Amino acid sequence: MSDWTAGYVADIGYTFGYYQELNPLRVKLAFLNAGLVAPEFGIACELGFGQGLSTNIHAAASVTQWHGTDFNPSQASFAQELATASGASAKLYDEAFADFADRADLPAFDYIGLHGIWSWISDDNRAVIAEFIRQKLKVGGVLYISYNTLPGWSSFAPMRHLMTQHAEIIGAEGHGIVSRINGAIEFSERLLSTNPIYARANPLAAERVKKIKDQNRHYLAHEYFNRDWHPMHFATMVEWLESAKVQYACSAHYLDHIDAVNLTGNQQTFLKEITDPMFRESVRDFMVNQQFRRDYWVKGTRKLSALEQAEGLRSTSVMLVAHRSDVSLKVNGALGEASMNASVYEPILDVLADHKPRTIAQIEHAVTDKGITFAQVMQAMMVLTGAGYIAAVQQAEAITKAKKTTERLNAHLIHKARSSGDIAYLASPVTGGGVAIGRFSQLFLLATMQGKKQPTDWAQAVIPPEIEGGRK
């Protein structure tokens, strides 16, 4: 009898996370900043969409048509429920990658996204995906892929292997994956308390086990306890994707574009001496001890002239998506916490404080009298976007078209907040992506949707049933 899970954890569902890097709208600013032509996206695909929250948010909040698959039928069923609720016509399946790739009704894609999947599948499945990209990604199309990376995982990989061994060998049969995870963590703590030479050679291992202990068990099951777990060097990824005819474009993690918060002056000088761009990425991973890469690849790299790049950047629209008072002028990079220049960032934030979309050209013009240069504006755009404070904005026509499907999806998600806080995101037709909205805020929105106008009624409406039922 064949194992349809192929060694992947299937007896516990994945978390209901939203991953903004999967939003195709984020590609434009990253590509323009890197001096590359940014394509338009009409048809997109996500491989291994988990619960399908990201796929459905992006399908509802944009005019992009989405397809995708996840091998887990329970997760695919939930994703299809969301697609039906929004009416965005996302075509989502519960097929293995090989079966999905064999479908005759799939179009060619402008964009293909995989978040994390690559690290937790077999070489056979990786070969299927590489061939799928070769066949189905259009010329000029973009691949987003994230994966666990070496050298960052080198020191903890042996401990992870030991934990999975414990779960498989010592973990009691029939007690479920959560019980086996708890047992593996407890065992690891006891082992490290004996001060083994491994722990002395890898002092961060104990800190990671301590961090793992407090994390969601659903997340841990999928992150650490699959049969396949393969962190890899960037150069190995280049080899895997060579047959797919894609080239590395740039990082999808915007803060990676800012050398000042990730590399010392000496490191920056050292990297500039390396002429091969792929080898330079490998060396950079050693400098920052990279553990997780989020990368854009493109089928056919095209460089912009300096004029084209400047015009493209200046025409890009953004808006503030956080409360002005919540914006911190500190950001965390590989070098640790860095402080942003208040004389540059405060005027830019003041311009955006009304939460209205503005082009980067309009922002530049508004702060010119403060002595702020275009280069400083652009660095602020990348930092503030990377920190999640601002987001790119869709064209007005796309916003209008996405409003109905976004409203239907959000109404469905808000309705679910009555009984669960699992989903902490709603869709925005303005940004084409997700916005973090906690359970109680969703319940307040539900109260207003139900016509409740008084604050006392809103407060009563946000008391979850499990609390209301327990009150005396």
C-alpha cells in the first residue's frame, strides 16, 4: 500500500499563516530596486499552499487568477471553502506535485510561488517541481521560493535529527505527533543538561531548543518532524533550478537589500571584490549565517537603464499600513538592531500619515525641502516595506475589481472569528495582500457589520462564547 504522505506530516494540520512574500505585487519594488524589469502578473500558481490562506487572499484581493495544489485533502478542502466564499475562482486541488504537473488544463504562469516547501520534500519531488517550472513558467515569469539554508542550519541539524529519531523510536505509538514532539523536546533538554561536548561546540543549540519549546506544535510538526528535511547551500539551489532556465534575481526579503543593517564595512568591501554574482551570494550567506532564504528567480533576466529604473521607482505607489504611532525607528538586520535616521524617516512618515496612496515621486517632492535625497527616500521605502509599515498599492482599476471578492472573503473569515482565533489576517484590495487583524478586532468589525452602533454593544459582541459561557 503506497504512502500518500510521502513522509510528510499529515496527521496534524498546518498553521493558518499568511506569507506576504507570496504576493506578486511585492515583486515590482524589489525588482526595480535591483535594476531589473518587473513583469506584469495575470496568472499565478502556488505549490504546497497549506491551508490556502495566502492563495485565497491574493486571489480575492487582486485581478490575478490563481491555481495551486496541496497534497493534504483536509487543507485543500479548507482552501476550496475560502475560494467558494470569495468567488475569486481560484482553482485549488489536493494533488501531489507529479499529478498536478500532469494536468492538461493548466495554463502557463506569470508567477509561481513556493513558501518553505522545498526544504521538506524528497529529491524526486524537487525534480518534479523543477520540471514544472521549466514547462509552466512563462518567459519573463517570476519564481518565488523560500527554503532552509546552509550554513545557518549546520550547527542545529544534528540536534534536529536526534529529535526526529526520538519521536520515531522512543515516542509511544498511538499517542499522536504532539505527544511525540513534547517527548523529543523534553529528551533534548535533558541531554543538553548533561553538558555534552556537542553543546559546548554549538552553544546556540540549547537556546534554539528553548525557543522551540514555546512554539506552536502544529508549526513544529511541519518544520522539524517530516521525514525529509534538507537545508541546502544557495549554490545547490542554483544547480537544481538550472534545468528550469531561471536565474536568480534578488531577495524577496526587502531588508536583505540594505547592506548597512546586515554587513560591516569590511564585509561590504570584501563582497564587492567578488565578480561572480552567484558566488557572491554564497559568500554573503556565510557572513550573515543565513538560515532561511526568500528569493525571486526570473526566466530571462532583463536589466533596466538608469533612467528606466528611476522612472519605474518614482511611479510606484505605496501607503502606510500601520498606525503612525506604532512605527518604530529601529530595525533588525543580521548585525542586530539598527536605528533609522529620524531626520529622514520622520518627514517621510509624516507625508504618509494620512494612509493615502502616494507615488514615490510625490513623497520625494514632499520632502525635498528637508534636504532628503532620492537615494535616502528609496532606502526608506525598502526598510519600511521590509519592516511591514508600508506596502505597495495596486492600480485604481484593480482595487475596484477586487473589492467585492475581498469583502466576501473577509466576511467569511470574520464569521469564523466567533469561534476561533486561528486566522489573524484579512484581505486588502488596496495592497492586493493580507493585513494582520486579530480576533477581537475582527469581532468588532462583525459587530459593525451586524448594525450595532453603540460601544457597549460592540464590547458585548467581542466576548467569545467560551468566555461568555463561563461567566457567573
